[in-house]
Amino acid sequence: MTDFDRLVSSRKQWIDDVLIPWCQKAPVKQLMRAEREWMDIAGKVAPEMTLWLWAWSRFPALISEGLSGLDETYQVRVTLRDGTQHVGYPDARQSERGRLYLAGSDGDSGPMSVDDIQSVEQVTA
């Protein structure tokens, strides 16, 4: 194994073991700060494809493997920390920088901050 191979492996391990778990737990204020310095932290990658996607992955119902944004396929029930609930389809275009919007049959809901969301679950028919 070359030094470069070890460097690549170490970087991938740091992303998997440190950076992604941090994104999954950090409050929006810290995520916004990280976004300003994302090039220095993560390299030349778009924060919406990494930082914010990883932040939303704390709620697995919003993310599907292989998609580079929120999964709009499934209707979800979002429960906020104050107990209120909203049901609808995630709106990936409108949801940005830690604010979730849902499109529903009863109208749209949002913005809901990632900090205020307690849980997200897929709604099954």
C-alpha cells in the first residue's frame, strides 16, 4: 500500500467515523458555520450534497441510498419536539439549509428546522 492509498483510506475513515456522525447530530447553528468553511473541512464538494444530506440522514425515512437529496417518493409523518405532527411528501427543492418543507394534500407544511424535528417516519397505506 502506498502513502497515497493510506491517505485516501484515512480520509474515508474520518468522513465515515467522524464527519458524517457529527453532521447527523449537530444543531443548525453549527451546521451553518460548517457550511461557510466546508471547502476547508470536506474538500471541494457541494455542502447540499454532503453536509446537509448527512444532517438529514439522522432521520432515515428522509433519505434513500443513491439519492443525492431528500427522497420525495414516500409520504412521511414529521413529529416536532412540541408534539405537533405534519404529514406530506418532502419537497427537496424547497428544503434547504436545515429547513424541511412538506407538500401534502391539505397544503404545504414548513419550514421545520432539523433542530425542532423529533422524528420522521414513512406513512404506510
